[in-house]
Amino acid sequence: MSVKNIFERATGVLTAERVFAPAQTVDGITVIPVGSIRGGGGGGGGTDGTQNGEGGGFGVDARPVGAFVIDSDGVRWKPVIDVGRIVLGCQIVAVAWLWFRWRADRARIAATNAS
């Protein structure tokens, strides 16, 4: 498959239909799911004497971000709570705090020993 063919097939992936799912209506309440989608790709080709070659690749990252809820009260946005991201953020903060605490303790010990 050529690089041109890869990117022609990939253009159909990054569409609004991938971000906004079909609306669902139940008992007068309409819900429109919304997602985030990102894509990237690359490709190239080259010649080595008598041989020609080309290659490429494409990646997509899609995740839900929330939903629009439409009812008699109006339109509301209901975000998705990603517990995995919250836990990861807390872990990063905890590791950074431990590292700075360790550095401060080492500096304090070095200052005490130097006296």
C-alpha cells in the first residue's frame, strides 16, 4: 500500500461523526455524546540505486469527553469524569512532592554536617 493510499483511507477516520455520536431521545430527554479525537501520521519514500521504497503510518486517539443533555429546562453539558487521569495526576504530584522533600532533607543534612 502506498503512502498516498494510507492517507486517503485515513481522512475518513477524522470526521465529525467520530466526535458527535448519534443523538438518543428517551422520555423527552435528548442526549448527544461528544468525544475528542486526534490523529497523526507520517510517511516517506526513498531510492537506493535500483530499488524504490515507501512507507507510512497513521494513529488515532479517541476518548469520550461528555454529553449535551437537552430537556425542557434547556441544554446542559455533562462532562465525563476520567478517574484514571485523576489518579495519574495525584501520583505525579505525590512523586514530585517526595522528590523535593528528599532533596530538602539532603540539603538540610549537608548543611548540618558542614557546620
